[in-house]
Amino acid sequence: MPTIPATPATAQPTGDSLRLRGSATEAFRDHLLPAIRRHLPAIEDRIAVVITSSVAYGAADRHSDLDMFIMFEREQDYLRYAGRLERLIDRLDLGTLYGDVCDKGMRFEIESLRRADLSALFHHPERRPNWHRQSEWLLTWFLDARPIHDPAGIHARLLRRAGHWPADVLQARKDDARTRIVTWGETARRLADRQGPVYETVRSAFRAATASLELAYLDAGRYAPHPKWRSTYAEAMLRTDRQASTTLDAHRRLADHLALARWTVRGLDAALRQHCASHGLSEPEPACGGWASELAAHAAPYTDDHSTMWVAESRAPGEAFHVAAREAARAGEVVYLASELGSDRIVSRTYDGVMRTAEPFRWLADLAKRDVGPPGIHVQKRRWRFINFIIWRKLRVVDKAAKRGQAFTCRWYQFQVIDHLLEALAMLEDEHLPPLHRYGSPGLASLKAPLFTDIALLPTSALVGDVQNFLAWGWREFEGLQHTLVKHGLLPREAAQDPLATQWEIQYWKYENLFS
């Protein structure tokens, strides 16, 4: 297995990429590094300074931000020096010198491997749970970054230790993605037949499509980039690999159909049937001993008035389980994998524990009368700051994706905005957002807000089909939510006015796409 190359997604970097790289390098070399040598010489050899995201990949355009990070290897160094380094950077007033370089200006963000959620693999790549729970886009984010200062070799060491998936982890992730293609494809077909192209139907179809996009990267042995770039960069990153290219073609056919927002029962059924067939997943797969016994061995059943939902308790339950899960889905059963809900973790009341457990799993825990209890008020308020930031951020992605002509990504993020708004409304009612399979029966009925009416009664194409109308609607819903949160003391007014200012406190990158 080759290592992941730290090269841009495009063969030739765009002019904007080269311009922004030059500005970042100059700002560090001519301004920040001399200041560090004068005032904080102890850290010069303890940090890596990298350019990340689209500028590093070579794909930046006029809408792109310039993302630069100063990374401490050791958390104790971060805790000791980060505040002083931040004040030093502020005194340099790089915003005045480079204020028009991009929307965010010239910013050096300060992190550590631990805060960036990379320390587990950096220090203990031999531990398989670290791999199974690792957000792969964070690996791409750092490993595909362009170092401009790294005397200690932090970037190179992580590349050596975690530059590619171990074979067993790669296979487990492939099994996971293939199973989700079937579980969500079958769900979408079943819901389309019963209810038509309503929100749950189309959202399920999008989950099947994003699973196949994930599988394409896995077939190439590559870490997938951040979801907002995953579809866009796939052509450049995957076309040279035969298997990945075949998988990507299957994904594209469904993605192109979904992006049009002209959903009909017949059209969705045909597209989803073709999608499974293209992946070789349309035929029955006899499970050894039957699917029921295999699910019972590796998944917990949660039963309500409508049916049983099976929830896997391991991220590597084995091939036999995945065969059984796919057969169960074809038989009409509801199966969730641990990667979708965080159900392999102990339900915790800490901020990190709460954020790594999907709200639908807490809903299921309530159904099973498991006493998880609400987190403390400090954790709850931090969660509200996260939701405030993430809705703001994802509305901006919708807008930028539309301007860039990235139709599938635009639609995908429209649905994520709706999901977060629904999650917020449920939290305001002191409830948990139910699993998608329970949105209409009657999981969302208690949400006393116009948004629920829009989801339940409007055709999904009417809600998301016109992007500019959606954005106007989304910003209104978001502003209404902010007003309620500020009014009830759940969100500081300053956070509502400037969500971006809260991003480092809430550490959004660890949690923003865990369950999207």
C-alpha cells in the first residue's frame, strides 16, 4: 500500500493557490519567524507551520480562504506557549499588511496534535480503535498540507506512521461503506414507495450516494478530503485507479440524478436500483445462519411502536455481519452501523462525549430507558455555540458550492443545514432528534416550529430546489434560532453576531462531519 502523496489535487496549481501560498510563506518568513526568534525562541523547533485545505491542494479560487496552522506536537507546549504566541501574532498586525489577501485575511491559527484530533494515531498507530474512530479528512487535512516550517519533522513523522490505511482497517471501512449503500438505498426505495419523494426519502438516497463516494476513495487506498471538497476533488484524485474510477462512475450517476432536485418515485427507484447493481450489491447474499442471528450477535435491538431498529456496537463487526445487515435491509429491517451513531462509545456527559455520540443514539437510549441524563449547563452552552457556528458555516458552504457550480455538494449541504436546524429545535424542546427512519412516524411531531411544517408538508424539491430561496429561508430560520437562544441565555449575543470567533473554543473540526 503506497503512502498518501502530499500533493495537490490538481496537476497544476491555480493562480489563486500560488498567490496565496506566496503570501503565507512571506508573512511567516519575513514577519512571524523573526518575531518568534526574538520573543519566543524556545518554540522555534517545537512547531510545524503548514498551509492546508484548497490552497495546499492547488485548487483555490477567488472564494477560497487561506488556512494556515501552527502545530505543536506536545500538548504541554501548546498550553504553555499558545497564549503568548497568539498575542505576539496580534501585535504583528498582519491583517493590515495582508488584509485583502482573502475573505479571512492573514491568520495563523494555533493548534496541537491533540486538539487537532491527530495525536492518537501520531503516538499509537498500532492501536486499531484509534484507526476506526479517526476522522479521515483530518488526516488528509494535515498530511496533504504544505509545510513551510517544520524543523522537528512533525509532518513527516505522521506521514510515516499514518500515511496509509492498515489493510484490515481499510477492509473494515470498505465493508462499512458498501453496507450503507444498501441500507440507505433500500430505505429510500421503501420510503419512496410508501410516501413519495419526501424529506426522509431523499435524505436517505443522499446517504447512499455519499457512502459510494466514500467507497471510491477507499478503493483507491486514499484518505478522503473534507466533505465539502470530496466530490469536487474526486476526478483528480481517483481517475488513475481503475477500481476507484468504476466506483466513482457509479456514484456520479446517482449523484447527478439527486442533484437535479426533480425527484419522482419512479426516478428514485430506478436510480437506486442501478446504484446497487453498479456496486454488485443487488443480488441476495445468503448470511451464514441467517441475518437475524448474526445481527443479534453484534447489534442491539431498539423497539418502539413501529418496528425494531438494529444498532451495531462495533466499527469492525466482521464480513458476516455486513452481509447480514445488507440482507436485513433488503428484507425491510432498519440497521444502523456504529460509524453512523457513535454507538461503539460509552454515552458520556462530557462535551467531547456528547459531540461524538449522535443525537439519534441518545433518542434510542431514551427509548430503551437507559439513564444517560442531560449534560451539565456548561456543556450544553458549549454545544449551542457549536450549533450556532456549524449552521452558519454550512449555509456559507451551500452558497459557495452553488457559486462554484458544485451541484451535488450544494444539495448535500442543504440537507445538513436542515438536519442541524432540526437538532436545535429538538434540543430546545429538551428532546433528542430521532433517527431519520422516525422523522415521519411521528418523531418530529413534537417540534412546535414552522420548520417541522415545512419538512412534513412541502415537497422536498420545493424546499431545496431553488438554492437562493433556500438560502433566504435558511438564514431566516437561523436568525430566528439565534434570537431564541440569546433571549433564553443559551448563546452569548457576541457569538450570534460573530460565529467565527467561537470556532477554536468549540473545536468544530472534530465533530462537524462525524454523522453527516
